[in-house]
Amino acid sequence: MPDEPSWPTVDGDEVHREPPTVQVRRPDPPTMRISAPKPAKPPVTPPKPAAPPSAPPAKPATEIKSEPEPIPEPITDREDPPAPSSGRRKRPFLLAAVVLVVLALAGTAVTGARQGWFDTTPAATTAAPLPPAPVSLSMKGVGADGTPPTAAGVRAVLAGPASNGLLAPLAGVVVDPATGTAVWNQGETAPQTPASTIKILTAAAALLTLDHGAQLSTKVVRGPQPGTVVLVGGGDPTLSSLPAGKTTLYPGAATLDDLAAGVRASGEQVTQVLYDVSRYAGPGMAPGWDPGDVPNGYVSPVEPVMVDGGREDPLKDVVRRSSTPAATAAGALAQRLGATSGAAAVASPGAQVLAEVKSAPVDQLVENLMQISDNVLAEAMAREVAKARGQEASFEGAAKAVRDVLTENGFDVSSATIIDGSGLSPNDKVPAKLLADILAAAAKPDASDPKTAKLRPLLTALPVAGGSGTLAGRYEQWGADGRGWVRAKTGTLTKANALAGVVVDSDGRLLVFAFMSANDGDMTMVRGALDEMAAALRKCGC
């Protein structure tokens, strides 16, 4: 907007003869409101005034009107029109003021240069940055750099704990996996009841045989009669009864809801659900198993399809189990489909697959069975080894497959008796040396050996003392020095307690141990005595 008001034009550049009335409000800075006149007669060119009129004296009020005055000639370009009053010419004064300021600053700069005002560098007002803080790494990888233990040193630290009468009779061995040397041993070649430490053998056979990323599949296929479908067991006992997104004792498990949703999405009209357990052979209970272990919550009969490992409550580990887990799973699926549950049947070869879900990968299943010592999952893994080896998926076939895999990988199983994959049978017999040999192979510092590379997940699958799995509640009253440093697989049956795993000693050296006791004393006390032995190794600067 120009500094001074310009006259508005109507119908081109012409305006009415009568001069407009100008209203001006003078806040700081002043602004003006201009009212344009409406033409009453045909517009004519006004005469040129001899000189611009002078504005009348300002009135005290903030709004004034100018007296009528001749109209200037029409404006034909974008320049500012003549000012109606010389008192309002502000722009030349502003420009003059700017010029004066610039000249003053220039003069100051010249004077400062002559006087040497700019000859020195201003003193710094910001402190120099501090040097980097020293970093001391408190965690480092475990290798062969630590001081090797000596047999005399290990004997000295274990002398007290090993003499505890609660452990008698005691068998065991301590191995330095970096050298393969046994630095402590006592009856390590005599077969003992391993209880759940036999899961080390099962897990090792699975890791050495199966693709670590493989998954177990559960399918629903079209049945032999219209309206029937068949739930086909693929060996996954972890199928979850909870909605997707809710975790059971089996992280990453497929859900029965997803399986049912897949069947509905197929458009199949279902009236009855049958189930196929032909993947497995033989009895569901192993020789030596106590039938009371089913209602007491330790195991279900081993079948190739079940929900939540046969548990009645998917969120509790030790809780009553189903004695007919496959039929129970079929009933749960039928309920979701609004159908009835039928009997066992064998799916027709090539039957159309209506829905399929898959388990977590094998390496995660192995970790899961080791962490919570899951008996059903251990038996499932043993049978998968049998299937991969072309053996019958039964207790006998699984035991043979595990033995064969370990033998082919250089482990001496000649004195071992393997009845099952979980260790529930008191008829299982395994020497402490075999347990230690497998763990030492997994713990070698150099993983260039393909066997070591395959077995490495076995170490991370071990429960942490006072931290996870079956050791979460231990290493408090007994063996507190090993808390967080010991990782081990537990084993407990009547008159049989075992602990096998790894520990980092005070020199930073990784040691492998396997301790087995056949004492029939108080189970809690015997476990505590075993924990004290492993914790003593942690204090070893041997």
C-alpha cells in the first residue's frame, strides 16, 4: 500500500467530478480508511489544479475529514500519486535517516581500525570440552583366555562340598572345554539315574539331526464323509488353546483359534471333527512311568496332536493333564466350529488341506523343553529324530535314533540305557561323563567344528541359576555365589538328583560339570548340596 492515499477509480481511470471524502484514523502507526464516491453523472476529465491543496489543521478527534479539493489527473502507472499534503511525506525522511546511520557505522569502523580496536582476538567464553570418559567393559565373551584350572586347585575347592553326606553316593566330573581335560572326577563312568538331565541327550540329538528352523505342522483335512474333517497330528504338542497374542508356557505356539479360522475361511460346512494320530506308533506311556504322573501334572500320554501339552490350565506348568490329549484337542476344535467330536481316524492320502498352523522353530522348542524341563515336548523331539532317521516314532525307535546320532558324532553311549527322551523312567541310566562330554562339545571356544556349531544353542537353553527356568527359585539359601554364573539342567526323581551345566570361574574360564547323587534324603536339601558344588566352581581361581 502506498505511503499516502491514492484516489480510487471507477470504470477505468475516470472518477466523478465531486471529490471523495477521506476518513483517516491515526493510531501508531497511522492507517486510513478511504470511501470511494459513487458517480452520479457521466464522468468527465477534471481540470488540473494549479497546486496541491493544503490539508486543514488536524482536529483533536482521531477521525478527521479533509476539505473538498480539486481531483488530480488520473494515475496511469504504478508510481505513488502526488501527496495531498506535504506534511505526510515520510519516506524521504526515513531513507535519509538510514543513510545517516550507515555513514555513522562506517565512520566508526574506520576509526576502530585506526585505533586498533580489532587487532586482538576476543577471549573465549565457552569452556573446552572435557576429554572422553574412560570406559571399562564389565562384560566380555568367554573364551580360552582365562587362566586354565589345575586339577589340584579344583580338588581343593570341591573338597568341602563334595564331602557333604547329603550327596552320598556322589558321581561327577568337571571338564575344561578349551582343552578337553577333566580336572575333577569321581565315579563319572558309572551309569546313574539321570532323571531330566537325559534331556541333554535328547536336545543334542535334535540339534545334530534336525533343521534348526524347521517347524511342526498341525493340519485339518477334508474327511471321508460329507461334513467331516480330520485333525491330523504333526507332532506339535504346543498348540495353544488361548487366543492369538496370549502366551502359554510355549512361546510362539500356534493357536487352535487360527486353525479353526482357517477351516471357516475354506467354506467347508463341518458337522464332525475326527483326529488322526497315525504319525506315532506304540504305547503313549514308557516303561517305568508312574501312571500317577498324568493326574499329578508331569506328563500326558505321548500323542502327535495335543493342546497345551495336555494341560487343563495352559498357564500352569504342573497341573492335571489329559489322559486322552488327541481326543481332547479334537473336541476343542469341534467346539470352535460348532460341530461334534468324533473318534480317531486316518486321513485319506491326498485329502484336501483346509487349514494348517505351525509351531515355533526347532531350536526354540529345544530351548523351551530345557528351560522348563517339559517332558511331553522332550518326547516329541525324540520322535522327530526317529522320523528323520527312518525309525519308528515310538519310545523304542526314538531311543535307538538318539543313540545312533550321538554315536555317529563321537560320543560314547555304550554304557547308557535310554528308555525315553524325558527322563521320567527310573530305568534310564547315563554316566556323568556322557553328559559332560556333550556339554563340553557345545562349549568349545572354537566353533569351527560343525558339531560344536550345531550344539551351541544347547548352552543358551540351559536355565540360569536364580534367574530362569527350573533354576529360577534356587541359588538363594544354598550356592548364592553361583547366582547368575551357573547355567545347568536339573534332574529330579525319587532317590535321584542331578545337575549338569557350565559355570564361569573367577579367572573368566568356562568350566563344564556334571554331578549326580543317588541319595534318598530330603530332596530340597540334596538339591541345595548340588548347588553348593557348582557355586564352589564359580569361586575357583585354580
